[in-house]
Amino acid sequence: MPAYAHEAPTGWRYPYSCCSGFDCREVSSKVIGEGPEGYVIKGTGEIVSYSDARLKNSPDGEYHWCSVAGADDTRTICLFVPPHSF
């Protein structure tokens, strides 16, 4: 059975590979942008490309950002994104 760090507000668990208990949180869609190269963390300018292994499907349809120490100015560990609606 895999180890999990903690739960998202809607009850699903962040994988241990993404979170050590305080790295992940739900964020507003205003915090994450989308461009031709991938998702953009607006506060840092970091781009998480569409093919990046850190990009995950969001089980609850919300954005969740896992960053080093849960800080708003560090690198991304994992980014959970909602599915596109076409």
C-alpha cells in the first residue's frame, strides 16, 4: 500500500512523492496560467510543461500546487490540474 502525506480539502490524498505533509495546497485558478509551453505558476514565472512528470490530473477538478516547504516562491514539486473541457 502506498504512503500518503495528507489530504486535500475534498478528501483525496496527495501522494507522498508530491508532499511531505505541508508542501501541497489547493490554489485558485488565478494562481495558475496556461500558455503554449505549459502551465505557468504566476507568482514565480515557473513553467511546468505539458509533458512534465510533475503534472498530475486533479481528482477533484481543482488546482493543487505542491512546492518546496509549501512556500509561494519556491519550485514546483507537483501540480494537479483539472481536465480540459473541450
